[in-house]
Amino acid sequence: MSNSITALQIKSVPQAALANGMQILAAPGVLYGISGYNSGGAQFLQLHDVAAAPADAVVPALNIAIAAASNYSIDFGVYGMNFLAGIYVCNSSTAPAKTIGAADCQFFARAVPT
């Protein structure tokens, strides 16, 4: 058995301070899971397939409703969710398109660049 590090090891991307968004990867990759805490009101967690923070009104790749003042955790299973440009997560007050919210969320992602 080898102790060498492979290129496919999962990258953990934590964010200690509360924020309204975070760039997980600025290049193509696979997201295996995301978790965190929402300290604000009920809102939406949005995942965007972009290499940099998108402007408001951009349609996300995925919307997930998160309850007020609660923890959340999403597992994308053994195959993960593929992103072609990059992976950006943010909160939004609307589901159909990004309407950035307050800096009241914590994000922790598990991803692999491809």
C-alpha cells in the first residue's frame, strides 16, 4: 500500500466567518457535499457553475431551501455533482435567480478539481 497523495483527494473548503457567498473552486470540479449554518431567516442556498461570483439575477444550477437559524447538509453521493466552469455557493432571498442575501451563512464544502 502506498502513502502517496493522489490528484483526486477531496479538497475541504471551510469558511469560519459568516458570509453571503463563497467560491469553492475557480475551475471545473465535482462537489461531493456542502454543509453549514444559516443564522438568518429562511432563504435559499444556491450553487452556481461559474469561475467567479455571479451577478444578481443569474439563474443557479441548483436551489435548496434552508430554514431560519438552522444547520444544513447536502450530500451529493459517491458520484458528486459536476461543474464545468467552477463552483460558487451563495444565499439568496429568491429561488429562480440570485438575489444575494445578508452575510449570515457559514459554508463548508467538499470538492475535487477535475
